[in-house]
Amino acid sequence: MSLPRYICKRASGPIRIDGRLDEASWGRAEAIWLRLADTGGAPRCATEARLLWDDEHLYVGFHCEDPDIFVTMRERDAELWHEDVAEVFIDANGSGCGYHEFEFNPLGAVLDLFVLTREATQEYNLWFGWNSDGLKWAVTLDGTVEDRTDVDRSWTVEAAIPLKDILTAPNFPPKDGDVWRVNLYRIERGRSGKEYSAWSPPGENNFNHPSKFGELVFSAEKV
């Protein structure tokens, strides 16, 4: 299966990180719809993502449908993947040997780390000591957290990842036409079990496959 490719265009104006995704540039950015990580099929809970950039940041937005938002973790660098979470993995130079991982949950907790990996043997080391000091993010909810008696609708993440913090980036800022290997993921912890979805499905519910990351192409075109 060929890898998906996303043309990431420049934001035409400032992006305010408030979790609303209401700037005009967001509306003009191409939408990505995540698919089931194992089969590539349609997930029960839809996830829409969009990306933008400027000279300082890569902007990522997720809109996650969720009838039962339920998370408990609030600490930085907690193991957020055990609950509801949206994730960005970045292997900027495409080496497959290491990538940045950013995770965001509905309570506004964040996990940022660097992963050293040997995909062939599924060996990887998590460097929790790495932090993106300039990372900005915000979350909004259309529903409640930890109340399983009501029906929720969705939660939204808006993040600005500092380009200077991406250790493997070949250029800063990126040049028109630069290609990074990137994947976007979501884990939905529903009443009937977990659901794993991805932009570029790895073929299993294991996201540590940099060879399966999609291609993000930086474009100088503004939207």
C-alpha cells in the first residue's frame, strides 16, 4: 500500500492556540480522516486532522468525535496512551531510527518524548527526559470528562510544535518541498474497548512503525 502524502501549506495569518481551530487558514487546510490502524477501515469514532506551518511552528489540529469522553491523567509526561489520546509522531529526516512523539488528552495533559527505535526487531527506547520547551497546546470539549451518565460529542486539540525543537529536521525553517515522515494517531477508550486509528495505518494496533509514517510535504503556498 502506498504511503499517504499531505501538502502542508503556510498559514496566511497568526494562529491563536485556544483549541477552537477557528482561523480562516484552518478552514482552508486540507482535512485528513483517520482510519483503523489494523484494517484501514472506518472507525466507530471519526477523527479529522489538519496541519499548517510558518517559520516558527508546525500547527496540528484534531477534532475527535467521542460519545463518552473519559480520561483521568493530568500530569505532564504521564503514559497517556492508556486512555483517550491524539498523537503526532515526527521522523523529520526519514531515517527510521528515531522520532519525536507528542500526545494530547482531553484534560489538556501532554506527553512529549523522543523515541530511539529499531523497527525490524521492535526494539525502542523512550527518552522521557526530552521536552519541547516552546510547545503550545489547548483543548476544548463538547461534553464532560469522567461523567459516564451523559452523552458527549467531541473534543478538539490545537497545538503549535516549535520547528527548532525537532532534532532531526534537515532545515530550519523547512524549505519549500521538504518532506518529513509523519503519522497522526488516535486511541479512543470506549465502553466496548479501545479503538486505534491512524492517518497512515501500520496494519496493527502498534504505532511504532516509522516505515509506515506518511509523507508531509512543506509548501510555500499560503492558505
